[in-house]
Amino acid sequence: MGHPTFVYGRPITPNTKPSTVELHKEFQSTGVTIIQGELSEHEKLVSIIKQIDVVISVLGAPLLLEQLKIIDAIKIAGNVKRFIPSDFGCEEERITALPPFQSYLDNRKKIRTATEATGTPFTFVSSTCFGEYFLNFLFHSRDQQSEELTIYGSGQAKAVLTSEEDIATYTIKVANDPRTCNRIVFYRPPRNIVSQLDLASLWEKKTARYFKKVFVSEEEIVKLSETSEHPHNVRAAILHSIFVKGGTTNFELREDDLEVSKLYPDFDYTTVDHLIDVFLANAPNFEHAAL
């Protein structure tokens, strides 16, 4: 989008995965300035932040509280015009989840509170699932020759599946939009709100195959969240929240809530239907019957 961009990431070592090394090369080829460092290098982090206007954190769930180090550096730098913490996913202020997942939501609340306390302008982005990740989980991670599809709960709860690239694009848009300053922005593109049964129907239509639906009851999922080892207990709690309780859609947006597809109606976002087309095009063992 034309913005000078810095990436602050872990140092490359002999043990770094080849995919990460390639990602660094890809970033650099597009003009991104990469700075290798650790979040514990406070003075280095402050010096980098002093050079930029917008900070977008993409730390994974296990590292959520590490963002406190970023917030401290932002406070000292004193020049940041917008901070977007790593808050992608279920809206922690409006849902309650099973304990293994609730602990992550509680950590997000701590980050929001700490962000607000600095007085730094912020935007919190919320209420969607990474579409490609969850399509892969729901379909591709199973045996591609299987005639079964696993359905969590009744399969009727609605979820929001947004492509990762669209989430990134929307995030950069809201980071530079005065309307979104000090606000929560919800991601609910209407053509991306689907149930598991909706997805199964689309999947069958596009593959010209019929799949037996194997339902995992809510009780089974709750039990897995209570008895499984970490991180499987967290995964069960997340599935319960999103696909059983509809954690990204089971609350009404308020009159003054901001939603990305309404903020940016001209942006041609990727629909779930097209996401499945792309997924099948990259899954050679499936025949794509209905493009």
C-alpha cells in the first residue's frame, strides 16, 4: 500500500526453519526493512519504534503477555500514532469461553487495559477466524480419501471466516483511518458468515462427493477441554467457542460499532465460496467439480 515498513523479528540462527528464512527473503524483496532482535532488548526496541508511526503486533497466543514489553517501549518512545495489539479472533469483551481458552481471552483483556493506560492511540481488531487455517483444519487435515466430515456440535452455529490476506489488508486500512482511532473494529464480511453445515454443503457441491457427517457432541468437546493435555485442551475450547457457541457471531453489533465491510464497502474481499475454490485448486487429490 506504499507505506515504508519495518519488521522486528527473532534473529535468524542455524536452527531457524527454512520457511522462516524464505519469508525474510520475501519481505526484503518487497522493500521491507527487517530488524532482527528479541523483545527483551528494550533499548533496541525503543530505538526502532522511534522511527515509525504505527505498530502492529502479530505475536501468537502463547506470547500475548509479551506485548507488555512492546507497550512499555511505545510509552517511552512517545511518538506512535496508532497501536494495534495482537487481538485477532473472538471478541473477549462480549463472550465467555471454556477455561483453557478463557485464559487467553483474559490475557487479551490485560493487553487492552495496558494499551489504554499509556494514552497511545489504538485500534482493537476483533471477531473473525483465519479462514484458510480453519478450512485446512476442517477439511484438509483429514484423510483426503475419507468419506466422512467431522462436525463440532450441531453444525448450525455461525462463524466468520476471513482470508488471512484480507485480515491483513483490513488491518492496515484501519491503522490509517481516523474513524477507527481508540475503537474496536469488528470483522464480519456478510458473505463470510457460515455454519459448518453450510461449509459441508459447499464442499460437497464443489467436489461432487457426498460425505457422512460425524457429529462430535458439545459434551464430548467440553470433556476434551477438561481432560486433554495442553495444547489439545485449548484447541477443544476454541472449537467449542467458535463452532458450538458461535463465538464470532453470537452477539449483535451495537449501533455505534464499526465493521470493516461497511467501513470499506469498495474493498473486494475474498468470500468463503472463493476461499474454498482456492483451497481445492491447491489440493490435488480432490476433483474440483463446480468452479
